Amino acid sequence: MWRKYLTCIAMLAVALAAMPAHADKFADILSKGVIRVVVFTDVPPFSSANVKRELEGFDVDLARMVADALGVKLELVPAAAANRIPYLLTDKADINVAAMSVTAERAKQVMYSAPYADTSLAVYGAKATAVKTAADTGKLKISVAKGTTEDVVLTALNPNADIMRLEDNASAVQAYLSGQSQLLAANSVVVVELAKKNPSKEFDFKFALRRAPAHITVKIGEHTLLRWLDTFIFQNTLNGEINKLHVKWLGGPMTAPLPPL
């Protein structure tokens, strides 16, 4: 009987030894010398292509700062809003620096860093469009990038709204510019950039969706990496480097402390 017991213990020990240990993403990044960062391709001023077809913006600069602080190379992983989390879960990227705001549903799959930028989400349209709340939208079409916080919040406010869910931000914007939709749900700083580039189009504020601080996200379980990112954000908030990104890309300094997560 004891021989069988000891044999079972030995077999269990062998089986446990054969199981792969949980890979630590932070150690893996340092070992490989590269960090893969998800960014948008079409959401200025956070990340979009310039005239040279190179990605630039707040998030791109922040990603570069992260890589420099770690002493590793930066590999940008362009993604649409709906792919930001899947790219982390399928190991196509290590972190997400794509203006992601907090929702309880997303928190089932990713962990959020401390916030690095503060923005708000709202619905915009022509001045003549009589809309003041989500309930007023009626049969008006509202274009939005699928999978964004704008999409989630707008759906919750008015499940019966006529929402055009497009694959990416550029498609949602184009739908509004071309008249396919009468309203656009978007980030406030993005709309400022759109208004500059499209002076003949009206972007009149209709109603707020919610405040939307931006966070870096990592796959659930990557606590060491998340702790390092929180420390990085804390340090670069204190030394003013993140504030410089606000001035450069968002048009002004941080006006108030960002809310803690």
C-alpha cells in the first residue's frame, strides 16, 4: 500500500515538474529586448499616420518613453479599437497604449494602469440638429467605432438608438463627414482635431457620455509588469514628462490630478 502511495506521489511530482511555469511578461520583455505595444492607426492626436505614413501622437510618444525606460526596442502593433484586447490575449502584443478607458466588462480580461491622460466622450452633430440627450436621438444615425467606450456607454444610455458601428475610428468619422450619419460619438480631443481638419463640417456638442481617463492595459495576471507601469506613470507625472505630452498633443497642460484607479 505504501509503495503504491509513494509511486503516486512520485508520479504527481513528475507531472507538476513537467507543467510549464507561468511566464512572467515583464521578465520576458527584458529577456527579448523588445516590447510590443498596441496603438491606434487612426485616432489623432493619440496615434495616427503622418504624411510619411509613420505613426505619431501622444500614445506613440508614451510607448517610446516606456521602451526607453525599460532599455528595450519598441515594436508598434497597429490595431482597431475592437482588436486592442484580443491582441493582448493572443500574445500579439505585450501592452496596450491606445487611449483605453475603464469598463467593468474589459476588466474581466485586462488590468489597468494608473491613468496617463484625461479626456471625455460625447456626441456631436450639426448645430441645427436638435439633440440634447441620448433619448432625443430618435431615428438619427450615430456613427461610432465598434468596441469603444463610446459604443458601450451610448448603447447603455439608449438601447434603441440607431447606432452605426464601424470597424474603426476613421470609418466612423467618414460616415459622419459624408452624411451617412447625423451624429458622431467620439473622444473630445479627437473632435478638436477633426474640427481643425474639416472646417466646413460642424461638430457641435450635443450631450456628454462620460469622463474617460486613458490607461495602459496588460493581460490579467501580469502583476509585475503592471506594477512597473504604475511606477513609470507616477515618476513621469512627478517629473513633468507626461505633462509635456499633454501640452504637445492635447493642446494644454494637465489642469487637475487624474483620478486614482
